[in-house]
Amino acid sequence: MSYILAKSKNEDILKAGECGGAVTSIFKYLLDEGIVDGVLALSPHDDVYDGIPTFVTNSEDLINTAGSYHCAPTMIGDLIQKYFADKKVAVAVKPCDIRSIDELIKRHKINPDNIYTVGLNCGGTVSPVSGRKMIDLFYEASPDDVISEEIDKGQFIIELADGSEEAVKIHDLEKEGYGRRNNCQRCDVKIPRKANIACGNWGAEDGWTFIEINDDKGQKLIDGAKKAGILETKSPNEAAIEGRAKVEKIMIKMSKKNQEATYPLVNEVEEWNRCIGCYACRDVCPICWCYKNCELSKSYFKDDIIASPMPIAFQGVRLSHMSFSCVDCGQCDDVCPMDIPVSLVFDKLQKKYQNRTGYLAGVSDDIKPPLYSPDKVEL
Amino acid sequence: MSDEIKIVGLLCNWCCYGGADTAGTARMQYPHNIRIIRVMCSGRINPSMIFKAFEEGADGVFVGGCHIGDCHYDAGNYKWSRRAKIVQDIIEEFGIEKERFRFEWISASEGEKFQKTMEEFHTTLSKLGPLELE
Amino acid sequence: MFEIKHTLCPSCSVGCGINVILDNDEVVGTFPYKRHPVNEGKNCLNGRNSVERFNDKIGSDIDLDKAIMEISKEINDSDKVTVLLSGNNSLEEASAIKSFSDENNFNIAFYADDLGNFEDVASYNDVENASNVLIIGDILCENPLVGRRIVHAKQNNAKIFSNIKAEKSVTANISDEVSSSSVGEFLDKYSNLDDSSVIVFNTVDSAEDLDKIRNSGLKVLPVYSKPNTKGVLSIVEDNSKDELIEVLNDTDVLLVVNDNIVDEIDFDFKSISKIISLSAFENDTTKISDIVIPIKSWLEYDGSFVNAMGDTQNFSGVLESDVSSVFEIFEKINN
């Protein structure tokens, strides 16, 4: 593991990318050298609030994916598993993306040799529709005028077309029920250390990307991009490394506080009685990969559901199958037509499991979830 | 209303089921509320079976397996022991008291332990009353 | 090539956005469209399954020219031709069908779930901000993304009163009061609610109920079963089930455009001598049709739907297709 500061040597990328454009440059290198078949990254469709996973095969199109999209809470893990199994893919990953990829690798659903993962440090994401409403309510600017957003120093910052910026404290936004998604508020994995490299602006000088190189593959990526002449690097000073560590520490501390505040609420969840049994939470879950073979589709769980399924016989079964691998990506909350806070109980149970076994989903090294282990060990 | 308490018991063929048998042949009295389902090994029990039992109206679920080290299939009861912890974790999040789910290691010769366990479990459940799930 | 594209959900009139996943120009799944203001990436099971209908697409291996000739002959020979519009037709299609029918002096029929037409309808925001919500039908289960707005209303301290015939339902679970009486009695019971109350319904017992709803003075949101029923209502008047049966009794040639009327009304369709279906997908109506012509599905053309609250939403085709559009078929028939 080592740290570097990196910056693109390509003028266009430098302009379009965030803080140095290192991520886009590394993708360009991988595509141009033919190391990967394509790059899976977000690009905006309708506007900056509408980041959509896009498969780029021509490095000239990469420029559309440059920049960060905090209002695009997407999930990449299951896409790779379902649609890119036979391709070499480079992919930009938030911590929850790489955690889901890691869990799928452990389940032999993704071949780690086929993917290059460029991690993005993540302070959290915002749901697009509520994000727009939030900007409308708390900012002078209209949500339509925003050209990019940024989370930095505890603030949600929007940048407008004329170059001006406006910032509001995340804490104030979240107090009013806006700001980051609920699962992001309690997420305590901010740096994707299971990705080959983890990139971000924490601790970085202006115009540079701070990169933590996590493994040999990551080192080769950087060396290759440098050799190809698209990336320049330098060593960060001690203060930068400390600054970054401090940002991470503060963020995790905030998350722990939110965990303490929200986990006890699970027992009070009354929302289950409006579950319409549509299985959207299961179908969107990156860890649930059994699809048609899901136990919940078996006749003994499907019959006689007239109104809401009983939570123990629906979420209980899902929890027993995969809660120990929950990466708290919050997709289940996002897609629930009834706004049931599904992810809270899954995340809480993964934390219970972690306390019991030390296993943190998608982060713990080289071991299977202990529930799968054939070892003669009791918990 | 202790007579209406419903207990579902999932007992491993090689040990606990034998234990229940031993209790029966020795004419040891134990609460009749338990409905025994014989399984080949505690290692084949999924948490979902326990949940299904609660959904279908069980007030308590009991699982009996071989003592650790005695599994007929070498490690089945280790696997079950890990799953059992998950079951405990999950049920309490959905308003089912932890005490309504119990698992024990009982060998084929331990008729008395089976009897005692059933009596204890029955007492616990009687105190808790019938399970009401929404 | 992997692509994700925006479109609208065709499975009811709520007007949810849905993302379609394409792999080598084949529809392989859906992806949440979180930017869409109606549903924020949430889709019900029907919505997520809507793209699976693509597997029931009618093959384009028919002799189109011959079929068109046959249709021309049938509709020219008869003076009792009825054209059935559908809430599945886009606004543009519906207008074209109407002109086609008018030019040829055909009868035009349109069934709007017996829910009638309401000029002013409540918006989804009106539902969220209502003081009371009267629900008729199991809206939470059948139209979950409007149901969600009712849940929000409840969180905003609205009182929820529902009228549902089934013994158990999710809608009942969130309601303050539930009745299974007739819709008429139900409306009478809650006749003096304040004017920020909203009636949301996807079924009624009779036409009198619609009058009662109209006269209630409250904001009203009828939720139709098809994506553009509201839009088609701005082009033609709807027929009640009884009126429709009367029209069909007096029909020799029935031209159905992208609809599955057989499943919706109880009528002996064998009494009609020729049924012609223009349809993208196989259904019970195409099965009994004498002539079936494949047309583009909503995934293959650009158009617009008007959702239950009256918003016109445009959508773009996500797939190229050489299947004819409704417009092309009509042009051919007219020639």
C-alpha cells in the first residue's frame, strides 16, 4: 500500500475531470492499450442528477463520464455479474460498489481477473429527486442551473454555470430530512480499499488526485498510465496523508453516531405492514443472485399472500440468506415503492454479525462469510 | 392456557430424536405440546424453516442436535450452531422474543435431558403466552 | 453493447419512468430511473415485468400487403365497422386512429375502465398534501406509485378512509377506517370532508358513483389501467361497458388497435364476423382475431402518454425496429 498524487497530462481530461482527472486518464490508458474491452462508468443523461451506468468502448467518449455524480446512487456490482461476465472491464466504484463486487467474487459470480477497479472515495450520495428539492429549498440557485456538485468539509457544495459556488452544511440539510441517503449517513466505509486503487480529493492539493494504491494490480495501473504519458505523479507530503486520514476519521465518527441513533429504531419499524410483496428489494440487491431459484419463490413461501407478507417470512428469509454480506448500498430503500427503510435491518444485522465474527462484508480479507465455512468452529 | 402452546421441534435423527425416544420408552412425562419433525441432521435445518414455523403459528421452535463432536455427518451441528446464532439475531428484530427459539445438544441416551428441556421450554413459553405476529 | 435507456412504464396510468437495459440491442432487464419525478426509481412488479412482454412480441413474418388488402376489403364491404381505441395508444396514435375512423365514417369506441373523464384531476402532490384521502379500490397494491403518495399523505397526518371489497389488503393496513360497503354508501358516509380532501379510485360500482364523485366538490384522481387512457379521453369520449356492448352488438367488423378488450368485457366476440387486431404483443384478443398485424411496441417508437394526473410525458423508442407503425398501416389501408 502506498500513496501518490496524480494528475492528467491530457488537457481535455484535466478540464472536464474533477481534481486532476486521474481516474479518466487511467481509463483512457486501459482502453487505448487494449487492456480492457470497455469502461463502465456513470455519464449524465437528462442532467447532472441523472447519472447512468454507461459502457464506453472508445476512449474519445470517456470525456462524458468525467466528473463526479453525487446525485446518482447507482449500483454496479450486479450489472458486472449479469452482463459483463465474459468481458474485461474497467469500472469506477464507490465503496459499496466494490464491496458488492467483493462479495460476488467470494460467491464465484465475478472473476477478479477480468476487472480493473478504480475506487472513488465517497462521503455519501444524494437521491436525485429529493436532491433537487433540497437545492430548491436551501439554496439561492435553481436546481436546473447546477452543473456539478461536491461534498467537502461537511458541506454539500453546488457549482453553477457561471463558476460561482454555494455551500450548505450537510448536518443542517440532514436535520431537515434532506442531504445524503439514509444508508450513506451511517456508512462507515468511506475509502474503497478493496479496489485496485482508491482515488479522491481528500488531502490532495488543488488540481491533483490523491491515490491510495491498494494492491499490485493497482501499482501496475499507475505505472502503465505513467509510462503511456497520460499521467504524472508525485509523492504527497506527510501533512497531506494526515489530512486525508483525518477526513476519513471524522466521517467514520459521524457515521458511527448515526448508527447508534438509527439501529435501535429497527424494532419500532411499523412500515412492514404496507409491504406489497413486489420483491423489488430482492431483485435489486447485488448480493441476492439466485433469481428464479430464490427460496421466496418456492410454493411454501408464496402461497396465500393476500395482503402484506409477514416480515419474518419475507425479510427474515432474505436476512438469513445474506444479511451477513449486506454492503449497505441502500438500493432496497431506493426501489421500495412503499418507502420501507429495508436496508436498516440488513445493515444492523451485518453489524451484529461483524461484532460476533469480525467479518465486515466486502471488506474483510480473503475469507468467506463464516456462515459458509466448513470449519468446525462455533460462533 | 398453557395447553394451547404450540411447539415445533426439529430433531436430528441420530441423537435428539433418539433422546426423545428414550424419554418415551422410559415413560418420562414431558409436555405434549411439542410437534416433532425428524430431520437427518441439524445441519440440514435452514433458518427459513424456523421462520416458516413461526409464521404458521408456532409459539416456540426447538431444535435438537448431537453434541458437538458427535455429529453423524462430522460437522453438521457446527454448521447449525452458526446458523442458530443468525436465527436468534433475526427473530428479535421482528418482535419474536429470543426465548421462543431454543436449541440444545441432546444425545440418544439423554432421555432425561430431553424431558427436562421440554419442561423448561414449556414453562418459558407459558410465561410468554401465545405469539402474536402482525 | 450494453446500454441503459429511459422510457415510460406502460402498465398503468400512473406514468412512472423506467430504465431499460439493452444488451446487443436486446431488452434484458430494467434499471431504476431515480431521476424520474413521478416514481424516483421505484417501480412495481408489473412495471418491472413490463419489458418481459417483449418475449410475446408478434412475429413480423406475415405477408403485410396481402393482409392490408384483406383489411381494406373487409372494411369497405361493411357499413358496420367499429374502431376500438385503447389507452395503450400514444396521443399521436390515438389522433391518427380518430382521423382514420372519421374519414371512413366508422364507429369509434373507447373503454376507459368505467371510470369516466374528469376535466380537473388532483395531482400527486395534491394527494400527498391532502387532509383526508378517500380510497376506492386496492390502490396500494394495484397502483403502488400512487399508493406511495397516499402513504406520504398519512405521514403528513392525513386521515385515510378506504373502500375495498376484499377481506384483507395492504391498502386496508394503512387506512384509519376501512369499509366494504357499496361505493355509494361509502361516499355518503364521508360526504362532509374539507376541500383539501382527495378521492383516489381505480374502480366504482356504477355510473351513479361517478356522479357522486363529481358532485362531491373534492379533488379527484381516477387511476386508469392503461398508460394513456387520460390522453385518449381528450380525443374521444369514453363508452361505458354497457354502451360498448351495445356498439359491439351492432358491429360486423371490429378493428382493435393494441388492446386486449376480450379480457376486459364479458361479450361473445364470436358474434362479430371479422375481428382485425393491430397489436405489438400476443394476447387473448389477437388469439381470436381473424387478421393480426404486428405493429411497433412502445419501446420502438417516440410518442407521448398523458398520465393519471394529466401530465403529458414524452418518451423515446429504445430500440430500432422495421415493424410498421400504426400510422404506416393506416396509410397503406387508405391507399
